[in-house]
Amino acid sequence: MCPEFADFYTRNKDAKEASKRVEEFLRSCTRVVDVENVEDDKEYQVRDIDLLCTLEVGDDRKTVAIEVKGDTKAHQTGNFFFETVSNEALGTQGCFLKSEADLLFYYLLETDRLYIFPLKKLQEWFVEMQKRLISSSRLRNIFRRRKTHTVDSTGNYQHTTVGRCVKIEYTKRCLKEENIPFREIERMSEWRCTVTDFCLEQI
């Protein structure tokens, strides 16, 4: 299951902590030249990009845009949560589908586990799977539609976010079948990332 209610300030704090840890991780990695946090830059906020990471690739340098998703429940639920609608009342597209980042760093804060996905490929796979939901009750049970209701610090309702809870193991199996590379890092804080971990061939 996915959480029904989420405190805005707690969620924002978790997101900031996830970005901070990922940024520290990237700075420790081989071939990483620079990392810039653009979370508070309006130009990148509208594109749902959190970090810009410059890598040495052979004799060249390449800057990749990263969206960081911090999750404190996935280790318990066994699900990824892919946001499809950020504000149900306004009908605004969710950050998962809207993000223009090259890579999604999906980070489980409670267990220090990190998943690195080529975001465009993941989005394409997800959109195709959503199309199949119409005619498949089995897929509707796997791609479960869930809502989270955001409240402020006093418990007053702010807005409702909509997304799909998808089993982590199912996602991994499907991506392997589709030949979409991703990286699963069991303990991010203990890993020294290399260029091959960035799935550059898919972005």
C-alpha cells in the first residue's frame, strides 16, 4: 500500500535530505567533475530537475540532469510510487511524467538503496503500460492507482496527489525484458559510482 496522507513539511524535508545525500554521493564518484544543486532555481523547477552532474566521458565532458525521488515507504511496501497528477483539483501533470531530467535517482532513505533509471525510457515504458491498463484487470492490480492527501503542519488539507504504486520487483523484471538498463545500488553511501552506472547509452 501507499500512504494516504503526507505532511507537506515532512515530505519537503525528506526530498531535501534525499537530494543532499545523492549530491554527496555523486561528489565522491569516479569521473564526476562537478555537481550543481538547482532545486531552488525556478528555471529547473518547472522542468522538475534537481541536480546537474558533469562527468568525464573518455576525453569529453557531459552534463546530465537528474531528478531525485526520496521515498521513506518503499522498503516497507515494496512499491515504487510514480506520480501522475501533482494536484488533482487543478489537473496538473505529476513530476514523474513531466520531468525533463536525463536520469531518475530513486532513493530509499530508510535503507540507503538507490535505483538509477534513464528517465525518458522509464517514462515511455510506464505510459505504454498505462495504455494496457484499460483492457487488463491483472495490470490494474499491479499498477494500483493511489492518492496521497497533503496537509500542512496543523493538519489542514492542501491538495491531493495521484500516482501509481508499482511493485519494485515487477518493474525490474519488465525493464530487463525490455532491455532498458538501470542500476540498483544496495548501499549508496558505500558505493563508488563509475560512468557505466549512469546508463549514458540510453540518454
